[in-house]
Amino acid sequence: MLDLRLIRERPEWVKERIRLKGDNVDAEVDRIVELDRRRREIIVEAEALKHERNIVSDEIAKRRRLGQPAEELIERMRDISDRIKWLDGKLSEIERELDSLLLIIPNLPHESVPIGEDESGNVEVMRWGEPRQFDFEPKPHWEIAQLLGIIDFERGVKLSGSRFYVLTGLGARLERALISFMIDLHVEKHGYTEVFPPFMVRRDCMVGTGQLPKFEVEAYVCERDDLWLIPTAEVPVTNLHRDEILDREMLPLKYVAYSACFRREAGAAGKDTRGIIRVHQFNKVELVKFVEPERSYEELESLVKDAVEVLELLGMPYRVVEMCTGDLGFAASKKYDPEVWMPGQGRYVEVSSCSNFEDFQARRANIRYRPAKGAKLRYVHTLNGSGLAVGRTLAALLENYQQEDGSVIIPEVLRPYMGGVERIEPQSRRK
RNA sequence: GGAGUGGUGCCCGAGUGGACGAAGGGGCGGCUCUGGAAAAGCCGUAGGGGCGGCGAAUACCGUCCCUCGCGGGUUCGAAUCCCGCCCACUCCGCCA
């Protein structure tokens, strides 16, 4: 949510910044400015009347105590009260509309974000590692997995429909190993606090981080209970501190959380239909930070570093892409997407997404802190990033570590988590 | 799911129609006392919003309004009475 004052004072600038995101909210902004003006007009009148009501009310009480008549005062109060009631009704009507508009206005891009219309305007900001040279044709992960017998696509469909799959045997073990490895890294080396959140949340949480009200069709919901399946651990973890006032000494707060993630992938028909790149349920290890506004952009850089270290330790080449204004999404001010090299497909695939939301989420979720003793409260800045998407990392690992005989070598850092397994052999060669 | 109890400030807790933004206690901050501390005493300690002043300010000053879980109602007037909702806890049922 943007600051209403900002929209009031610089509406044209706000419109312009949002147009850079490929969104047009000119009409909404104009309406907000108009509603805001009417809101304040009404407040002025209503408050003057309420002031009068308080004074007359005291006078009535005083006369009652002294046993004096107060009929003509009470008569006058009736009119005042009616008028107040009418004004307050009008006011809440206006505020309802105002709030619903404010919730669908996207965040503004940070000034450092490159301007562009779509993903073609994104900028590669770094590259790490040399893609391995194969002396055979590298396979895509779904073929490798089939050979190894570690992903069961058919039965996934039988259980839950398309875009679901089942991990079995060492595949399941590998998924679990990756989760533990990532969490341990972020806890032990990077100083994050581990959190195991609920996977279903109330509507308020989804509004707090920005998934609702605008992107309702993207989410799964248990309607009977109005509980929403989280599309990312960002939702429960950011909302941990909803409606809280944090101590400055606590900042920055850094959390790492594993969760399953649920996405309807509405509008993604035909995209990434093979393999496990785009599915309705996947595992992810998420990093979330709450920081002081002044430091949020440094914290974004270190967040990216923390995330890509996973790829470095796993020995997989990657690049980091900075999103342009047109590809930023609804809530982010600035965003980097680390992408891992997938030799079986000959392309880089997004395995993380690291964003600074500035105070956009904090304002929605009402997360504040006191900068100093006696100082006024401020909104914190929130950030988050995948560290990493587990399914895609597993897929990349299969493709990067595949051998000509169809086996896949397990990177050394994962072996302790794999019970010492060094290599997954094709099913036909296992007994 | 059934029955019951309850939601008040940073925390505990009083308050069943008017002098209550709210007793009392705790915590925290400041001051007095002290060589220093403890104890004791005094003072101060919520958030949001509007208007005006000054301004770069979401810094500061003044003033007013709102907020006792949330929303509505009764009343001249509601923390207090009525209705609906949400949440927490206890017991029963069910359950990993």
C-alpha cells in the first residue's frame, strides 16, 4: 500500500511511476484524490459537531446532578447527533472505497530499477560458474528422473491431476536433503532464525503481503473456513509481525522457513508443461527480513548473496537478473532473480526471486518500529527471497550432474544429508 | 461439532449509563536522596486521524476528534445496555 499522503501530494508522479510498470492506475489515483478530499471535508464538519456534543453532554450531566432542567439542551443534541450519524455513515462509505482502491495500487519502482516493458528489459547483473562441457547430449531432468525412477509423473496425475508429481526413493531423499542443507546454511552461516510456519493462513495475511485482493485467482482457498493455501512462506513469515511494534534493537530480523507452496498457475497454460519446473505444489526455503528503511537496499544485496551461495556450494552455474520496471510485479520496489543453468534445456531457469518491498507490505500489514526512545513510529522495510525453490534446484542438479551412463552424482555438500550416497544409479542397474 | 467463561493501555488488573483515555499495581524513563547503589519519594510513560502555525519533512508547536477485540443498534450521552461477528481459554465429543 502506498502512503495516502504521497498520492495526495504527488498524484501525477505516482501515475507516471506506475505506468513504468506497465500498469495504468490514472483513474484510480484520481478517484483516490477526490475521495481523500471529500473525506477530509466531512471530518472537519463531523469533528466540530462532536466537539459541541462533548461540551453540551457535559453540561447536561452537570445540570442533572444539580437537579436542574436540561430539556432544551437535549432537544438541541438530538439534531446534532442525527447530523453526526449521517456524516459518519458517509465517511465510512468513502473510507471503504478509498481502502479498496489503495489495496489495488501497485508499489512504485525504486529509482535504480532499469526501465523496460517486459522481461526483455531485464538486465543480467552477474554470472557465476562455467557451464559444464558435455561429451554427450545432456538430457532434460524429466528424462533423467524417469531413468533413475525417482519421479513418478503418472501417479502424480492419478492422485492430483496435471502439474503434480510424486518423488520416490532417492528422489524423495534428495528433496529432503536439499531442504535441510539450505536451512542449515542460512541458520548456521548467515544467521537466520528458523521458522516452521502454517501452510494455511487467514485472508488478512494474504492481503498483508499483497496476494489479495488483486490476485485471488492465483491462490487456492478452503472456502468453508476462508483459509488460504500459501503460495510462498513469505506470507506467514512476513505476517508473523503483523500489527506489531518492533524494537529497533531487534532489527534486522532475519527468518528462514521451509514450506510447501501452492499455486494455481492460472494463465500459465502450455508453459513449462514438461518436468517439474511449473507445478501446483512445490517446496521452497524462503528468506524473510525486516529491516530499517535506511538499510533495506544493502540488505537486498546481501539477501541475494545468501541465496546464491546455495548454488555456489552445489557447484551449479547461475546468473542474476535484475528485473526492469515492467517485470517487477505488484508489490516489489526492486527485484533480482537468480537463475540456475540447466544444461538439459540449454537455458537459465529462475530458482529464486529476491525483492525489497520497502514499506509496501509493512503498511498493509501494519508492521512498525520505534527508531529511538520517544521517537515516532515508522514502518519497517520488508524483503524476501527464495533460498531456494527446492524442486527446481533438484531438477537443475539432475541436469548438471548427469553422467553418460544415466547416473547422477550427488554434490559433496549434500552427501551427509543423503546418508553418504554419492551417486544415484539408473533403475535398471540397481538391484 | 456441543456447553460454558472471557477479550480494557507495554504487562497485570479495576470499572454495569454522565466528572473515564480510563483507578490501582508492575515494568520502563527522568529527577530527588546517596561516596555509589539499594530502598524510598516525586514526575512522566498508547495509537490513529483532522485543522491551524512553522516548515524540506511522515521534525516540531497548538488545538480538536476517534480508539476499552471488530461491526452495527439503543440513548441527549456507551468501556458499561442490546444484536451480529472474530478471537482466546475450559469441559465434553472427535482425532494424528
